Amino acid sequence: QVQLVESGGGLVQAGGSLRLSCAATGFTFSHYVMAWYRQAPGKERELVAVIASDNSTYYADSVKGRFTISRDNAKNTVYLQMNSLKPEATAVYYCNAKRPAEGNYWGQGTQVTVSS
């Protein structure tokens, strides 16, 4: 059974940091592209960061230089280190695992709230 379980969200002041984790089970983690998305109230879900199986990364312009995505294939876990957080980062953050023609999985989300 495929599961993606996010953790690490919470309330933080602007300028602070949080580290999100996403633990994966039920599929071959190392073969999948892993990503973090977020959805703020009243807005569409948007891509935040991606890490491929070869550890290449992509970041949305809005987080570049402040967020870092990483993965530990031995622990089947992907991380999102978020520094210098801004109030506009307030959203539910979702973990995604994707491999074409094989699977596209989502976690349940973790709330991040940044107070000004």
C-alpha cells in the first residue's frame, strides 16, 4: 500500500525556518521524482520544488535561494528545508511522488503558517 506521510509543519514567525519531511512506503522510492507542492487558501496548488532520482533539483522562483529540497533513498524520505519564511508561504504543503506510466501519489498535507 502506497503511503506518503508529511510532517514538520507548524506555526513560525516571519524570517524563521521549518523542515518538512515526507516518509514514503509501498513503492520503489529511489525510482521516483519527488516534489513538494503547496496550496494557500483560495488559491490553486502550486509547485514548490522537485528532486529527481539523480538528485537534480528545480525550484519555483518564489522560493529559490531560501528553500532546499533533498532526499534520502536509504530512509525513503524527502525533505524541504524552508528558511527566511515569509507570510505568503502560509499554505498546506503536499508531498508528491511521480514516475511516468507507473504511479503518481500524494500525501495528506501538512499545514505551514507564517505569522508576520
